[in-house]
Amino acid sequence: MAVVVGGGGVLGAAEVGIGYALEQRGFVPDLIVGTSVGALNGAIAAAHPGTAAPWLAHVWTHARRREVFPLGYLSSRAGVFGDRGLRRLIAQAGLPPRIEQLEVPFTAVAMDLATGAETLLDHGDLASALLASAAIPGVLPPVDRDGRTLVDGGVIAFVPVRAALQAGAASVVVVSTGPTSRPPRPIITPMRAGAVAARAALLLLHHQIERDLREVSERIPTVVVPTGIEAWPAPWDFGHAQRLIDTATLAAGRFLDGLHVTGPGLYRGDAPPAVPAGPGQAPAASIGGVGL
């Protein structure tokens, strides 16, 4: 069973709450696939299976914007910020130098800036893979790795479930955060340029996520764990980490305790599976005694 950890910037604190709920139920995945901030969270979980959530909670509740996105350290003309803060965070995470040395198989997802292709980083230098997966275009500098120029994997796979399927996952648990993780609420059409762009980007990401989830759930059980969060902070506001963690821990725990998976389909919140299992089909795996 694979865990797929999506992007979301500082909203990734909610992923820690879901991690708590999974760890409390004794769940350890066979594979972790992450993109953007989900790659960093996922790599730490892969390095410390079953015990990563408390460490991640400490990191998230003590992180500050000026440390992660430090002004005055512009490393190139390719990003508003340099990546020194992110490099420091990775160096402090207790990670091995190579992806193959992680306790749980791990893949970081990035995008090839030259071709637009989804790029799966499942071997080699770990730090450069995480930097590439999190290199928000225009914000953080691209990463040159193995002859390719790579940027944030969230551009092409905000929730990289297809990568997990490609890697051979028999079922997936999806950790997705932010407003893109649920259908956007109808609003009065915005008229200001910034609001128009933000709304269009939200809809674009949401449709990308839903397309990928539908495609994968037709083949394997696909569980989308809810966060229970209604009010999301701004993507640059680090001051809400504890609220996001606590809320997601409770909501994810309630969901997992009531989860029953009978076969391929999309399982999220109170929704029934999109594709019912055949007669007599056995559960694919288990989360703390819950069939999956």
C-alpha cells in the first residue's frame, strides 16, 4: 500500500495531522510518493516510519517564513528567493544522503522544465530530489539534476497518485491539503485581476487532482483522508500550523476508524466508493484493523 502526499506549501502542516492519525493506528506504508512540500514530509516519514509525526510537528510549529524563504539570499535570477532556508531544513531532518537508504521506498515527483514531463526521482541524491520537487516556479530556483532542469512537481501532479500506480501500488492512501482537496464552493465571479488568477489556478488544480483520482481509483482502492479543515490560512502564513495539525489529526482519525474498503474505488469522507467491489472480494490491506 502506498501513501501519496500532495503539495500545498505551509498547508502541508495538515499532512502532519494525518500522519499522526495513521501512526496512532500502527500504519506503515510499503511506498511513499510525494510532491512539493509533500516530498519533504514524505521523505521524513520514509526515514522514520511510524515515528515521524512528532518530529514533523515540532518542525512545522517552529518554522517561520523568513527561515524557509529568506530574503537577501537570491541565488540566481530564476527565483525570487534562494533555497538556502530549504537546504538548511533538509540538512536538519536526519535524512540519509541517498534515496535508496530510506527505510521505506520513496519517490519525489518533479517536472522537467524543458519538456513538461513528470519526472520520478526514486534513486540518487536525496537533497537535490527534494529541492527539485519543491522548486516553486519563479519563487525558488530550478534544480539541475542528471542533465535536466527540474521544478515543483505540483505543477503537473499536485497529488501524484498516477506515480504510485506506475510504481506498482496495489492501493493508495492520499494525503491532500488545502482548498484544492475538495470541490471549490461557487462564488460571485471576481473582478480584480489577482482574484481572477487565483480562482482560475484553484479550479485548474482541483480538476487535475480529480482527473487523476478518478483514473487511479478505477484500478485500485484510493482512499482520500480528510483534514476536517474549513478555513485555510494564506499559503505564506506559518502561524496556523498547530491548528492545522490538531484539526487534521481528529478528522483523519474519525475517518480511518470508520473506513471499510471492499475493492477498487474512490473513498473519501462519507462518500461511498465510486466503483463497488465484486462479490466476495477481500480487503486489500489494513490500517490498524480497518480493511483497506
